[in-house]
Amino acid sequence: MSDPIGTFWEQARAAVPALAGVTRYKVRGFGRQEQLSRMVLNVIRNGEKTGTFAVDWEFDAQPEQRPVPGDHYIVVDHADVPEMVIRITATEIVPYSEIGQRHVDHEGKVMRDLEAWRKLHWPYWTAVLGALGREPAEDMPILFQEFVRVYPA
């Protein structure tokens, strides 16, 4: 049985000297629908998107999954095909109401408008939190993450 994610990780480690000593990685996607996934992966690939957001409550049940600086992620597409490796460079927990322009400036060009960002993320987090038995709130803790694309370079 083949392991496409493990194979991809080994290719990345062989291609990027800085990854040679890295033995742990996490896996994540951006968008489960094909169109959204492709769009987000493209803005990461072209260097427009260098940050992302999560409600910190999503990690309450598995705190070890909370992104921290230095974490490496294999980013997969909507079909779980590995596309790239990113490294978290900084994190910050910010109340939703305090997310500002400096945060959304790390998004792709379309989402750099703060109001557009809020209109997209509030309904998304309403659904995510509903599955956890919670509701969104203006003071909910947002985990802002900055990252760099490591592979392909």
C-alpha cells in the first residue's frame, strides 16, 4: 500500500536541506470543496497568502494539534493529495472583534478587506463551532498563524 503523504514528505526533505532533520509534521487542508481548495492553494503558491486563522476552541479536545511556531504542515488539496509544505513562523491569539488589518493583510488579495473577511469567516465558524456544541462570539479566541511556504520552493 502506498503512502502518498509520507512519500511527499520524503521528497520535500530530500529537496530542502532545512527539512533534513525535521521528523515530525502535521497535515492540513484549506477548503473541502475543489474550487475553494484550488483557489486557496494558488494564493499560497503565488505568495499572496502568508497567514491563516482558526478558532482556538477547535483545539480544546486535542491541544497537541494546536499550531505553534516551528510546526511543519503538509498541505493537502480537497482530495487529500499533498501539494506543499508550510512552516508556522508565528502565532497569536486574538479576540475575533480585535482581528484587524494587520492580520488580514496576510490573506489573499480578495480577503484583505476586513469586512469581506468577517462576512466569510463568521458563517464558516458558526458551522465549525456548531459541530462542537458552541456558538461564535465577538470575544471568541482566534488563533492567527503566519507561515512560509517551504516546499516546493
